[in-house]
Amino acid sequence: MDTGEGAMASYNYDRARGADRAATGAQDALLLAARLLIGAIFVESGFGKLMNLGGFAESLGGQGLPMPMLLAALGGAVECFGGLAVVLGAWTRLAAAAVILFTIMATLIAHRYWSYPPEAQGMQRIQFMKNLAIIGGFLALIAAGAGRFSIDGMMNRR
């Protein structure tokens, strides 16, 4: 019986292969869960912005942005409907790319932690880093696609 490094390497390899098999077998369900979890925050937040467009426009104007009402309507629509498309798995890659652009802009407008007073920098840095993680999730969806349990998946099966 081999109890040296070779046995440990084989054990780790076998465990990794099992994890790979499980993930591959559950890929469509995992992609559905990913879409629901990452898209939900955008649907909720975007819907809230669309329902209070004036308030959102005022906050954008307060940041010094031009045409705040137009940007508010555009941003709220991309956030809400792009998030909904991701949740449904409809035009997933395009929707994820649109929401990535929205997230980059929102991050650069609202979460420039380095420009906040020291007592607020920590929370803003967390928000900045959270948005980077969300962008990473959307990049993974662009790479993998929506999966079988989606409108895209149904259209591809036709």
C-alpha cells in the first residue's frame, strides 16, 4: 500500500475529478442559479430607479453629470431590463455585456472610494470591490452562456 506522496496526489486528483464531474453534470442548474442570483439585484435596483426617475436623475446631476434625466432613464432601463434578460436567460451574453458597462459606469460615478473622506472610504471600497466581483460573474456568464434552462437554451434547441 502506497502511503507516500503518490497516494496523496492520486487522492487529490480523484477528488478533483469527482468535483469536476459533479459540476459538469449540474452545469445547467448552476448557470440558472447564477443568473437568478446575479440578475435579481439589477432587476430590483433598476426597477426602483425607474419608479423614482426624478430622484435618480437628481442624484446623477448632483454628481455633476450632464443630461441627468436622460442618463437616469437609460441607466435604470439597462439595469432593470438587462438584469431581467439575464434572469430569463434571453440574449444573455449581450445583456451581461450591457450590465457590465452599466456597472463600470456606476462604480466610477458612485464608488470612487479614494475620493471619499477617510471614514467613508472603507465602505465605498467594499462597494467598489463588490462591483468588480459582479463584473467577474457576468464575464463568466458571457463565457459559459445561459445554459439549457433559459430562453437562449430553448431557442438553441429548436
